[in-house]
Amino acid sequence: MAIVKVKKVHDPADLISAGKILKEHIRANGLSTKIAGKDYPHVTAFVFVATMFGYVTHIKKPVAMHKPGEMMRIVINDATFQGQNGPYAKEVVSYCGLMADDEGYSVATTNENGTKKPIKREIIKPFYSYECECTVINGKDKDKVIGFGYGICSNLELSKSKWDEYAILSMSQTRCQGKGLKNQLGFLMSMNGLEGTAAEEVTEDHQHQDMKTAQKAKGKTPEKADLTEENLKSVLTNIKLGKVPSLEAVEAAMNVSPDQRTQIEAAFKEMEPIYVAPVEEKKAPESEDLK
């Protein structure tokens, strides 16, 4: 593939002009995701921009960080959400951790008064964790390394707790590529109203922190906007990429119509055979506190 060169990259006016065109292309083609009110470009958007500068990433072989036979535990409970048609209950992952982490499990399943929290069911499955590195090179001179990237992913992340091993491995590759290109091109994203971090790097902790920051700045909880058809397309695309944890996460951020909810639920149902691996399930022992 021929390399598209950016002319006069030393001229700020040319960079600003090119950046505006990139921003329109990224948004028009669903290459970014709204998270806590901020616009995060996908790694594919960074790769698109990199081709303009002649930058190429060389991704190394992912390295497994988990030990053979290492297992993890997932706790699933019912949670109540407020929908347009009233409150409804849905199963959610309330905790996931290594089997060896008895202390973390105890803290997560115990109330402040010392009583045990109700547990609907538990899932025991293999633990997967991968790290990956990449180098960023100038396409004009393959011997000239201009940057590095490092990424890590595991199914201890709540939104990825049900992912198969290959999906965890693949995300570590994606994240290292995004990090390497961010170090070189993040400034171009930021100067045009996009976040300099790739959406794939944003974890649940980052999302919660961004929301708290936004609420603190406004002094109140932000009102939800209606889910537009353009944003719906982006949501459906991100579900296929495994970057939307649940329908509830969408409804927590925007007002979803019944027809849109049906489309989103169908998208999640279509992805279930890909991300949900066969696992051993066991019922949690009945606690005396629940009797």
C-alpha cells in the first residue's frame, strides 16, 4: 500500500487543517466512542492518521502472564435499572477475581456491618492475562524506530470477564498499538477536540473517574441526552468490538427508545457465542443471613 504523505508537517496551519478533516472522517465513520461525555478515538483511527505520516507499527508476539491452570471466580447478581418503561432487573457481574484472592472475595461479598451479601450464582473459569509490545517506525526508513507501545489485558476487567482467551490476547495487541501511536499522534487528536487516548485503553475505572470529574465540574449529575441514530450506529459497532459492557451502560449515559433497545439487545445476543466461553457454574452456598 502506498504511503500517503503529509506535506509541510512543520506548518501549524497545515496540521490544524488536516486535523479538522481527520476529525470529521473519524466521527462520520464511527471511529470514535463517547465515554462519560468525552470523544475517544479507536485504535483504527490512530492507524488511519499514522498512514498520513508514513508511520507503521510492528507488533511483537503477545506474552501470557497467567499461569497454567490458574482459575478465577465471577460473582453474578441481579441489579435494578431504570428504563423508559420503568425499573427492571438484569444479571450483572458484581465481582471477578482470582481464586487465590480470598481477601478480595471476602471484601466484595461482605456488607459494612459484617453480614454476607446475597449471591445469585458464581462462575469458575480460567484466568487469562496477556501483555504485548510494539515499535513505531518511520515507513520511509524501516531501521528508524521513533516510538514504543505497551499493552496489557486480562479477564479480571469486569467488562471482559466472560471473554475467551483469544479475545484477551487480541486486545493486548490492540492496546499496545494504540499506546505507541498515541505517543506520536495523540497531540493531533487533542488539538481537534478528541481525546488523545484510544478508546480501547479506557477501563471501567477510567470511565467512572471521568464521570465523577464531569459531575464535579458541573456541580450536579448531568442530564442524559437522547440516543441519536448516528450514536446508535457507533454503539452497535462497539458492541461487536467488545467495548460496550452492557445495555445498562448505554442507558446510564443516554435515553434509549424501545426500538433502539431492541437493536442493542439483538447485537449483544449475536455476540454471546463469541465472548462467553463454556464454564463451570456452581450455586453459591445459602447464607444464614438470607434465611
